[in-house]
Amino acid sequence: MKAILEEQENLQLEFARNIRDNNTRLAFTVEEVKGLPADYLAHARKNEKGEYLLGFGYPEYVPFMEYLDNDAARRRYQFAFTNRGTPRNLELLARTVKLRQEITDLFGYPSYAHFAVRKCMAETHEAIEKFLGEVQAAASGLQTKELEELRVYAVQGLAGEQAKAFRLQLWNFSYWQRHLKQERYQLDQNALRKYFPTNASVAWVLDVSGRLYGVGFRPSAAPVWHEDVRALDVIDQASGAVLGGIYLDLYPRDGKYGHAAAFGVAHPSALEKRLLVSALAANLNKEGLDGEELVTLLHEFGHVLHGVLSKTRYAAEGGTSVEHDFVEAPSQMYEEWARRLEPLRLLAGHCSPACPQVDAALVARMTAAQNFSRGIHYSRQLLYAGFDMRLHARHAPGEKIDPKARWDAMEGATPLGHVGGTQFPGSFGHLMGGYATGYYGYMWSEMLALDMLSRFGDKLLNPEVGRLYREAMLSRGGERKATDMVRDFLGRAPSSKAFYDEIAGKRLQ
């Protein structure tokens, strides 16, 4: 077992390094980049020919796929982005899956999926399969309707042979989604940046967190690793005691982790009188945030709070050391504060110079946009979770483990189909890390997050409920079962109603 774990660790590090250290930059001519926002192009590198050079960071990739008018350029970028860790990473993933089956055999479980779930809220492999089946029943019909609506809209926006030959593809559906959403709800995500200046948004998150959980934040003298990084102490308002420390590393730079995440730097232990230190890493626009980036900031800060407000006796139970299919729930719940008028109207008070005030009409448009294409979103999440479970099913002795072949078949069976030549599993880092056989946990956690949110009702800034949540949930880390903590906080058994209302786009109507 020790030998397996050591090899796994080395494979995971190499897998991540192959993606992180891929310095490939694709060149696009001035003609090809039409449609991209001016501030996006202003920050892009150029070569000696004046062509724009784009790498594989999400701050570059996502706007490109949503705004660029040139279909061929989007296709070229999507291919390169999807294959950025291959072919070596496909070999690393296959070897890791084989090692996980060896672990399964050592412990006598039917499959790695059965082995991994034994310490999760779901408890059994069968419970996960049942849950995924229910989500599929709720989302698949919606997805079909939404994709047809999107196809009709796209055809109407094209002409002649382009319209006749058009079909939705992985490299064009985000582009048409953005156009339809913007036209229908008059909501351009890029235009939201004036409402959410980045510095003001960070100050707002600290303000809201302080009001809700009875904490304060002050600059720390702790050393930092880059001039953009801020270090803060977290203070309990009632006692004045230092609860822990946080680092905010919010802006992109070469060689930095490409996603957004919270990392534990030091783990808390009441026994050792050791406080938690957490680092929030993101790649945000320095000038202002769109609605999705604001949600991301709150989500990751939710992880930070889950850690820094922990008061567990042992480090192994501190912070986010909860069941794997619950770890995202507190952060997913906190996303809601970026979607409601009560907390959002506080943001303008942190702007200098002044920024526009968020009003009820804007929040209504943001809500409608959030409900847009729910079926497509959850169906894609189902594909990722289903691939994860199938990949970690029982493999026959001597059977070749081929992640790409399995993915190609599963993605090929979806309405959008599979794009030949792409090798997505080679960049699916979740499966190499802690989310193996746990990707379903994103949706499972969201089900619990939306249910826990009901305890706040229409008053998301209610300090009494916030402090109850801090004591009943955040402070306990993983020293109690998540099911028991949720039940105690809600005063009843958990319910899935809000989650399925979310899929149907009915929860916030």
C-alpha cells in the first residue's frame, strides 16, 4: 500500500506539471480575433508579426470561446486547450486507475468506486448511481429542449450555406449561448465589471463575511511571495482573539495555478494551539469582475472561512476535512450572496471612485440568466461524474485500461457528440487528485448547500443564523458526520427539493 501511494503521488505531480508547464501559445491574427472585448486584447501578448499569442489559462480560454466570432479559430483553440496535457497524461491516468484497482484488491472491495465511497455521505456505490439517475431524469429532457432552442437561434443568425451546414459543436455552443443569453436578458457579463470593481468586491466579501460570522480582518505582517498577494489576520469580533490567517493571491501571472482554489497552509489544532492559515488563489481581472467571477470569489472564500473558523481538537479533522461529497457545500451555499439584492446592495459602499448601485432590476436579470441552460449545465456535470464512475468500475484481469476510448464513447453518446482528435481525459485533473470517484460530489454538495440556504430565508445577512451556522457547521470541521451537522442546523432531515428546483430553473423565479 505504501509503494502504491508513493507512486500515485508522483504520477499526480507529473500529470499536473504537464498541464501547468505547457507554455504553448497559439497565434491569432488581428482578423481572427474580432469579437473579443477590447480589455481582453489589451492584456494579450503579441509576436513580432502583431499576432495575438494566447496560452491555456482559463482567463484567456473562456472569454475567447464565448466572444470570438471566428468559428475556425475557436475550433483550433478548443482542440489545443483540450489536448494540453496529452499524450503523456493519458498514460499517467491509465496507470493511476490500475493502481487504484490494486488498492481495491488489497481491501477486498468490488471496485475502487465501492472502496472510495465508504467514507462519504452517500455511503454506498448504489446510492451514488441512484442519485445520478435522478439527476439525469431531471436534466436530460431540458437539455434536449435547450440545445434545439440554441440551434434554431444560431441558424437564424447565420446565412446561406453557413446556416444550412450549421450544427452545435463543443467549440461553438458557448459562443451562441452567450449571444442568446445577452439578447434575451440584456445582460452582458463583461458590462457587469463596472458594478463589481475588483478591490471593492474583495472589500465587500470581507464586509459580508464579518457581518455574517462575527469576524474582522486586518493586515498581517506575514511575508508574501509576490507583490500582488495580501496577508490578513482573522479576528473574532466578540473576544478580539486571532482565529487564523489568510493569503489572497487573486491575479494571474506566468507559472501560477490556472484555476481558483483555497489551499491549507497550516492546519488547525486546538490541542497544539495551532491556528489555520489558508491561501486563496484565483486569476481574476484586476479592473473588475463579471458575475461569474464574483461567484467564484465568494465560493473560494467560503472554503477559506470553512478552514479559518474551524476549532477542532485535531488537525486531521480541521476545516474542510469533511466527507468528500460535502466539502463543496459550504462554498456552494455562499455563492448565493453574489445573487441576492440584500448583500449586493452593500458593494457600492466599498467603491472608490464610485460605481453603479446594484438594483432589483439587475438582480432579476442576473437570476434569469442563471436559470438559463440549466439542463445543458447539469447534463455536462453528469457526463463528468458518469465517466469518473465508469473509469473506476471493476476491470477484468489483463484488461487494457483506456481512459480515452471510454471517454470518446461516452461523450459520443451525448447530443453534442465527441470531437475526433480531442483527448479530454488528459487534462481532467480532478480524477488524478482527490476527486477520483468523487466528481458526483459537486452535485451532491450542491443539493445540501441549497437546502442549508433555506435556514437563512430571505435574510442572508441575519447574524443570528450566521453565528449558528458558524458554530454548528464551520467550527466543527470533520469531527462530526456531515449528515448530523446538516440535520442539527436545519432542525430536520435534509431535502433535495431545492436542488431539483434549481435544475428546472424554478428555485429563484
